[in-house]
Amino acid sequence: MSDPANRGHSTVDEITSVDPATGEVVETVTTATTTEQVAVLAEAAAAAAAPFEELGRAFRARLLRAVADELEAHRAEIVALGRRETALPEARLNGELTRTCFQARLFADVIDDGGYLEATIDHAGDTPMGPGPDLRRMLVPIGPVAVFGASNFPLAFSAPGGDTVSALAAGCPVVIKAHSSHPALAQLTFRAMTTAAQRVGAPEGLLGIVFGTAAGAELIAHPAIKGVGFTGSAGGGAALLDIINRRPEPIPFYGEMAGLNPIVVTEGAAKARGAAIAEGLVGSVLGSGGQLCTKPGLVFVPRGAAGDALVAEAARLISAAPAATLLNRRISESYRETSAALASRAEVIAEGAAPGAGFAVAPRLLEVDAAKLSADELDECFGPAAVLARYDAAELDTAITALPASLTGAVHAEPDEVQRTAALSALLKEKSGRLLYNGFPTGVLVSWAQHHGGPWPSTNTLHTSVGATAIRRWLRPVTWQDAPEAVLPAELRERHASIPRRVDGRLVLPA
């Protein structure tokens, strides 16, 4: 559980922390992790895997609760550093830290429950196919995992985030690739996690961290790594997949990447509450500088007076919005390029305040004819911009069918529009992993029922990266046939009764 990235270097590549508000370097955090150091961390994680699994579920639950407690203990320091290194508001960072601690504790509850193991026992006996052996099946950890921190969630999807704690919950050691947008914060939160791990007596090598793009590439190419979690751009995900595809041993890559997250406003909803929808929409587009993977980037608004009023109110709110400071130079430059490309194809109907210093940009609202939507208007614009697509009822279904998949799809409709809502739901279900009604997709509750994923290109997986079932990514099934009880995991032994199990086809709940 060490951070070797600040000693023993053969290079002088510095990892610096930049203030997005000024664009200036504030401090040198460390130096890039070398090839040799990456190998040491990966091999240490591999060595920790078996001892960590042997410590059992109760230990892992205690570890995750200790991690949450340690992060809470450093709340003021974490939020202050996050504010300086990301330019995100203090309230947002406080909320994100609360979420980060909650999800660590949620996965401790998932471990305690034990249902995630899918423990199944078929006793030996006669079957319609003849005598059957004793078969016992459950999920086991896949081994060391590499987690790539996300720029836009410096806590909940970064070093201490959901990928890390779900992998630990599954019983997998984790090596983190710190994001270049917030290396100091990654270092601080990593140290909090390692302090917690040492306090409960976790194996050495359970947690590691690397810095630098080359180190990240070398990490996922290392044979000790058995799975990868990634949240970021489609281009970044494709580059990592290319490295993984060149490995002699293929491993799972769980990438959460891009999407438009379309919203459909029906004529009834526009008439009944157009101003309220406009207010909620603009809040969702501008929140966190529009740098959320669930930001609504495309909104279908009906033509006619009610739709005109909704559009006018949204334009008024965008025009009054201040400039947004984005997370880093690359995101800022990409936003300017993408929004300029959109402006060449769609009409800019509102623009917020002009940007000042650092990585600030102006919010934008654009309008286009839904019947003329093309691939040029369907690229994700990461930042505070959205496109309103004006439609007639006859052309809406065709436009939705042509959309790329997203993490979410939303419908704003009135209670008496039952058939229309059902028809839109059927279309959007093919394009998204979460369907919302009369709401906005930003804000993803961490819970047992949550799903944060969707068809390609929003993700490349059927699994979720948020919620209790995110643990399933880091597990694989094993069946023991006619095994002596001494070699069985505790959860598959005959008298074990503390978790849900399916025994001879019947679900048996704990007493």
C-alpha cells in the first residue's frame, strides 16, 4: 500500500497541479511513475490477492467502513484541495465526498448481505438425466484491478470512488491511475485509504497508485492486472482497449464513456409547465460546468406556441448565466471546438457571459430542426451547452431511432398522455440504460437498484458502474464438484446459513 512515485526515478517528468481558474501551475505533486515502479506495484497487488481473499467478507466490510471514516476525518482538507484543483463549487465537492463515503459503506452492506455471491448448491442425487454429482457454485474475485480516475468526479469516480471500493468489496487489490486534472487530490485521498487499510491490518500491496499517461498504459498491459475500470472520453477508452487487445491474456475492460442523454418534451408537458421544464433543463445543463456524463445534450421540444415559450425561457436563463470554469485545458479547448462545430450546423439562440481567465468558457444553447439532425449535431459536447431539436409529432420517432445510445433517456409528459409516454419509452429503452420521467438525468443516486450504463457507445459493457451490482464486474463464477468440505469457501459449506443461497433449486434465506 505504497506510493513509490516520488522516489527512485530515472526520469524527471513532473506531475504538476494546475489551478483551472487561472490556468497556472500551483505545485509539483510528484514525478511520473517509472516502468519499474509500475511492475513493482502490479506484482505487489498480485501477491496481496490471495491473502486478501482469505481474510473473508467480514474483513472487507470492516476495511470499507474504515476507508469511509478516514475520508470523513479529512473532509475539510479534501474539499479545500478539490476546490483549488478542480474549480468545482464547495457544495458540490462536499456532496460528492458524502456520496463517496456512502458508497464505500454501501458496498460494506453488500458484502454483509452476501447475495452478490450467487451461492448455489445442487446436492448429489437422482435427476431426470441420471445420477448427479454434488455441485456448488459461487462468484470469486478476478484478481488485481486497475482503476482510472475520472476528471469530472475527482472523488466519487476517482481514486477513492466507486470502481475502487466495488473492486475491494469483491476481494480484488486495486492499482489506481491518478487523473492528471487532480493529482494532488488523488494523492491525498489515496493516503487516507492506505491509512485505513493499515489500521485494519490489510495485506501490503492491496492498494497502489501510479501517475502519468505512460504509467497508465504500462499498468493495464502488465500480466498481473486482471480487469480495468475506466470513466472518461470515448477516445481515451478506445486507446486503452487497444492496449488490452494486444495483451496475450484478454481481460475485461469496463468503460463508461459518452452520450447525449436525450430528453423528449411532449406537447402536453410544454403547455402545462414549459417554464419549469426550462428552468430544470438549464440547471441540469449548467451544473458542474456541464461536465457530467449524464448532462442532457439534446432536447426534443415541440413546435408551436408552447414549445416557443419553453425555448424562450431556456434562452433567457442561458443568456444570464456566468462563464463556466472547466476542469482542464484539454476539456476547455475541446468544448470550444465542439461547440463551434455545432454552431456551424445549428442556430445559437443564447450565449452566457464571455469567458475570462483560465479554462473558462461561455455556456451556449443551440436550436436545430429535428428532421434535419445529422451526425454532426449528435456528437457529445462536454461542457455547458445543449441543442434543442424542434419537432412535429410525425418526425419525432424517426429522429429518436437515429440517435446513438446514451446512459439515459428522459420523457416529460402529462398524466393523460399515457399512450405517447409508453411509445416514447419503448424507443428510448433501446437507446439507454436508465429511463427518467419528468426529471433530469444529472444526479445518480447510489443504491441497490441503480444502473449507470447503456449500449455502445455510452459504455462497452452490460454492467453498471454505480450501485450495488457494480461489484459484479470484478467477480467470476467457479463450481466445485464433489469437493471435500475443507476446500470449499465458507459460504458453500453445508451448515453456513448467513447469506441467501439457492439450494436444490429453492432460494433459502438466512434464518
